[in-house]
Amino acid sequence: MNIERFIEARKALVLSQMELAEGICTQATLSRFENNGQVPNLKILIKLCNRLNLPLGELFPKVGVKYTEATEKMNKAEFFLITSEYDQASDLLRSIALSEIEENSLALRFHYLNGFVMIAQQISVTDILFTFDQILLADDRAETEIFRLLAYTGIGMVYSREMDPDKAEFYFSRVLESIYAYPIQTTEDIWRVLNIVFQSGTFFSQIDEIELSNALLSYAVSICSDNHVTYYLARAAIQLAKNAIIQGKPQQEVLELIHDARAYSKINKNTIALKELAQLESAILSGNPATE
């Protein structure tokens, strides 16, 4: 809330706190508002603003167009992240001025999205870690928890990319301590938990912890099923197919997983996944399966 704007309006009319408060509230109530940020109830605040000829909306600048535009752009960027369309996500994020974001959770969301896009675009390790540090060093609030888990996941992905599995496993293990118990309450929660679970499942496959990987990927599938979300079904099914190849499962079992993943990809019009599946199926049928 822009309390400074309120104080400026009072001083412009040459009113003391006592004069402004008269007949509306106590001077102490007004003092606590101006000096300590303790907001009075809405009825009192409206009366005070009316006496100052100050529109109430001027005290809430983040409800304006810039906030709405930033939120909408991040919604689209997060969807592009889910569908692996990283360049489109990057373009949207670059069009957002971080300095104009006042909401704490929105800033954390920006850093999380930016960090994951930077991983996909092979940006330098130090730049990515600095981005995730903006989350890890933020105040410990309720809305911080999911973004902190995403930051740990992203850092694990970076170390995995840099061929340092021990460091990567340290961060993914931190995630696994909490993610199963994290309460899923919103659609955004579903997307973010699925992102964490999927990336963790992929990592543990890379270090040949196939049983753990399959458990995580199956958990991702169950989340999708329980919440009627399909966007991660294809990616989870693709990785389950790769795991089946590593385990030496029969060709027919692997192909069934590929066919399931293709169906999910078609529903979501995920052309990137469809291309990967075509290559994987061709390799299976030619007797030269590749999981990377």
C-alpha cells in the first residue's frame, strides 16, 4: 500500500493528523497507519480518503495495468515452460520490468521462471545460481515454500547439466523431503509440483536410480489423473519409456508407453514431444534405442 501517497495528500491540504481524523477515527489510529503501516478497517480508510479527495485506488498501485500485464505474461510464460517452448517464454519474461513488480510472490515467480528458462537455454551456471539465490534469500513466508523447492530443483538441474551428480543429488534430496507433503490447492500449485516431481524423476533416471525415478514419474501421472491435468502426462510417459529401455523391458511394453505419450501429446498439441517420440519409436523399431 502506498502510504506515502496518503501522507502527501494530507500535507497538501495542510491538515494535521488530528484534524483529518476528527469525527472519523482517533488520532492514534491515523498515526499507526501513517507511521507503522497498520491499516485501519476499510470503512475508516474510505472516509479518510474522501476527506482528502484521494481515490482509494491510488493507495494500491499494484492493482493497476502493469501488475495485470505482468501476471498475464507470467501465466503464458509458465505454460510455455510446461510445453518446453523456451524461446517464447524467454521473450515474455524479457518484456517484464522486474523493478515494477511490488508483489513478493510475483517477484519469486519471475525468478523461478527465469531460472528454468535459463537452464534450457544453456546460460552460464553463475547467472542461473544468482537467479535462484533471489528466491533462497527471500523472506521466509508461506508463499515462499513452493518457490524455494523450485529453486532447489533448478539448482539440482544445473549441477546435473554440469556433470556433477553428487551436488545435484544433494539438492534433489532436499526437494524430496518436502514435495510429497506439499498441499496442492491451486492450478498453479499443480503445475509447479508436477515440474518438481518430473524433473526429480528425470534426474534419478540419469544416475540409474530407476526404481525411485519410476516412483516419482508414477506420482506425476497420479497427480495429473487426480486433477484432470494432461500437460505433464506426455513428458512423464516419455521418461517412463526411456526407463523401460534402460531396464531392458520388452519392446512391446516400451512401444505401449510411447503410444500413450503420443496420445497425450496430441491432446496438448505438443509438437516438441511428438517429434521426440517419433525419433524414439524409430530407434526402438530399428533395434537401436537411445535414451538421451
